[in-house]
Amino acid sequence: MLVSLNNINKFYNGNQILKNISLTIDENDKIGLVGNNGCGKSTLLKILTGNIEAEKDSVISLASKTTIGYLEQMGGLDSENTVIEEMRKVFEPISNAIERLREIELEFESGDNSSADEYQQLSSWIEANDGYNTDVKIRMILNGMGFPESELNRTVSGFSGGEKTRLCISRLLLEEPNLLILDEPTNHLDFKTIMWLEDYLKNYRGAVLIVSHDRYFLDRLCTSICEIEHGILKRYKGNYSVFIRQREENDVRQEKEYEQQQKQIAKMEDYVARNLVRASTTKMAQSRRKQLEKIERIEKPFHDEKHAKINFTYSVEPPLEVLKVKDIDISVGEGTGRKTLVDNVSFEVRRGEKVGIIGDNGIGKSTLLKIIQGLLPHEGKVHWNTNVKISYFEQESTNLNRELTVMEELHSRYPLLSDLEVRNLLAQVRFVGENVFKETGVISGGERAKLCFAIMMQEHGNVLILDEPTNHLDLSSKEAIETALEEYTGTMIFVSHDRYLLSKIADRLIELTDGGYREHNYGFEKYLDVLRTEQAEEKCIADAEKFAKAAEVVKDKQVKAYRNKQQRSADAARKNEMRRLENEIDDFQMRIDLLTEEISKEEVYTDYELMNAKCAEIDELKQKIDDNFEKLIELDSE
């Protein structure tokens, strides 16, 4: 046990946010913490990390060995440091210990052996903490988090906010606390980096507690899900998909148990009411009343906040060929400042297809959606067929009038709708109460998204164009829009970083890359398999180049002359060790080549567990090759 929370309560302004929460976190737990926005997730994390205090009767117990790493606590990067300097700060105790060893070695050379015991203790401690491989660890983590070798000497102040967040995560991973707490860690990561982080955290030697709206991330990583609803925490074994199924089953069971108990209570209350005043049955009625008082009441299930009811419909069916795009350019800026991101893009969309547009941030995905609607100038041709009616969801909702209230926004678009009809439409997307009288300029991003969905439901478009439709939504709203898009039978073109949505919805993908694009005529799961295979092949090529360079260095290095027999013997032993390491590298590389060939086979990449095992073996072999290279370089420099 690392942490035990018991009877955690928290009030804000008289409202109870957390109610009698209990949670035990053991070593190697991978826990996802979910719940609607404002449910108390962040409050619980802050209580756990000691940033705020719970109520007096709350009990928090930490094991003596527990070390907690929290992303918010790691925000203080030194903007004047380079990336490598900032990461090396994590290992300052080790660096100081190595520096002290060098000082003691100088003492030894002068004949002073008084620090021999200290030398032995420091050496053992450094070895136990793998102190001589800190730079290897740093480079491995930074490379995985998307920082190549060329950026290690960049100053931190020159990075964007998202990049700094990635640096904070990198530094936190290097700290290796045995309880790692991450709040929305995938927000600023591309697919490749997220995949690397998933694999790293799955094998992390410690517990991980994650708050995330990334359902795919929770699916791949978590062994249990904790949901906070109405201040109450419930824990479910399994990943996110298992949690959804269990929650639905629990709700159905609890609903039945609640109804059965209510019927039983009603009968007993009726019996008491009819028989309490009659002398012959008073004792029996009193007995039933005592039974009523002892009954442990089952709470009525909460269904009112689970799901919005979103449904996109249309009446006019377009022709089979909906859209043709030929040789367009995706460009940003104007005049001399205009920059072309991707050129000569061509593709077609047929009726009923659901096409996902993917690619890194800033690559031009949102621009592409605007170009095909004629909202931005471009070269090339965009042709929509007849009977096409587009309904467009814009990521930032700039098409809303920020001075109008939510009610007024809908009335301005659909003046024939009565107030009651507008209220009913808004209620379907969980816009209720006084919130409908708020100006659209002050409501949250999630609320603006729901308002846009209500508008789209009235547009009845047979082609939906959506730009990051799940970006600002909580989990229950994401589930609702995902269900609506799954059930929609029209044509869809959408941009998303939501891998869960892409996996469920996209029939095929168009990937925008740096200066180009690729069409993938298959779904997102197959795309990820292909991406993993390509990454493995790229790494194999890089390793082969690295090996060739090291071999050339060894070959070209001239043998030094030695003064005595002892030195010649040591040199021979060194050469033998180098030959052994080189032979091992050859063997490891041969095994990697075989595994790389295997993971490109359909029977392997379609079997997730087998694919994962082979990828893990490849990574292990690559690490061994890297270790051997490090040893070769050390031996060659002697």
C-alpha cells in the first residue's frame, strides 16, 4: 500500500464536493480518475498531494516509502537553462556523488587513503542508482516525448507552452516517484508521443493515477477506473471500456433493486397505516414499522446527468459521389507572408463515408475543412455534387454571436420555433435552467459545443463537417456525441485528435504530413498497427547506421604502443571484450530484423498481445545494442 484515503470530505461555500471518499492505491496500480467537469477530481488530487486540506474527520495515510510526483508541482522550469541542463538537475545528487569520487581519487593519488570507506559507499550507491547511465535515460525519455538530439541544447524559454508541458512530464518521468499523478497528460502530444507514453507508463515501476478525458489512453493503460459522481467515488476493475459496460450493468441492477425495494416499502407502509390503529393488529403493525426503520435504503440511480440526447438527421439523399478535391493547396497567411503547408492535395468522398483528417498541430487540418467549404482562397478544384447540405461544427465556435443569449442565438436562426420548442431542444443537449439565459460569450467551451450541436440538429445536413467535436466535452458528453455520430447514416468529414472517436467512427483516414499527405483506406486501429511497424523499421535503420559508424571508428582507430607486458595483456583483453560486444550487437541486430519481419505479418499485427510482446522484445534488444555501443566507446577511448 502506498496511499490510503478514508472518509475524505470537502465543502466549498456550504456545498459538499466530496462525500466520504475512500481509496487505496497499491504499488503498480494504474488508475484512471474520471467524472464530469466540476465533479471534484482536481480537488481530490490536491488533497492527496497536500495542496489543500480535507475536512477534520478525513484520514490520509502514506507509507514511509511513498514518493509522489504531481505534474502541477513540476511546473517550475528554469527558463534560462537548456533542455539537457534542466533534465540533469533531476540527477544532481548523483552528479555530486560522482564529483566527490573524483576528488577522493585525487586524494588517493597523493597518498591520502583516509576516505576509502566513503569512496566504497559512494561507489555502491551510484551503482545501485545506475548513476553512470543518467544521460542515456535523459535522451531516451526526451526522444520518446518528442525532443530530438538537436533540441537538447535549446534554452527552455524558447519553447511554447505545450512544449514546456512535455518537458515537465519528461522531468517527472526521470524523477521516477513510486506514485505518479498526471492531470490530462496527453493534451499537447501527437499520436506517436502518446503511443510512446502509453507503453512507458504500462511498464512503469510504480503506481500511476491519471485524470484524463482521453478514453483511448485510459483503455490502453488503466487496470481500474474511479468515477466521481455527485461527490461519491466508485471504483471499477478493468480499463475504460470495461468500466462503461460495468457502470451500465450496475445502473440497470441498481434500478431494479431500487424499484423492488420501493414496492416492498410501499406495501409495508400501507400495512402499517391500515393496521396500526386496530387493536388486534397493532403489535404486528408496530413490528413492521420497526422493520421499515431498519431497512438500508437503496439510493435512486442518477440518470439525469448521464447523457445528452443528440441526434443528427436529414431527409435529402445526395448522389453517390459527394465530393471531389483536385490539386488544392493548403496555405496560410496573405500576400508575401503566405505559406503553403501542403500542396497538390487530391481525394474523393463518397456517400455515407466517414473520413477522419489527422496530422500534427499546425499542419493545416482546420484550414483544409474551410478550403473544401469555400471559406478560404486556394488553388485547385473543389467540387460538391448536387443535393448536398453541409452542417459545419467549428472548433472555436466563432460563428456564434457572443452578445446573444443561448435562447436568443437559437431564436435568431429559427424564428418560427416557440420558446418551449427551443427549451426542449436545448434540454436534449443538457442546457437547462438559468444557463439558457447566459450570453454565449461567457459560457464554457463545452457549453458552446453543446449549443452548436443543438443548432446542427436543426440544420438536418446530409454532410457533417466537424473540427475537433469532442475537444471541450466531459466524458458523458463525449459518449453522447460519439453515439450520435455512430448512428448517423450520412457523410462525415472530421478532424480529431480523439483516438477513441477515430477508432469508433472513421472508415478511412487522410493524414497531413510535413509538406505532403497520405490516404489510408482503412480505420484507425489498422493505421496504428502500420504506424508501429514503420516506427520499428525506422529505428532498425537508425540502429544499423549507428552500428556502422561505431564499427568504422573502431576499425580506423590506430593501436597505441604500450610500454610493458602488463599493458599489452590489458590491451588484448580490451580487444577481446570489444570483439565480444560487436558479435553480440550482430546477434541482437539479426534478432531485431527477424522480429521486424514478423510484426509486418497480418497474423501478428492483428493480435494486439502478440504484437505488443514482439515490440517489447525489439525495444529490449535495441536497449542492449545501445548499452553495448556505450561500452564499446568507453573501451575504445582507453
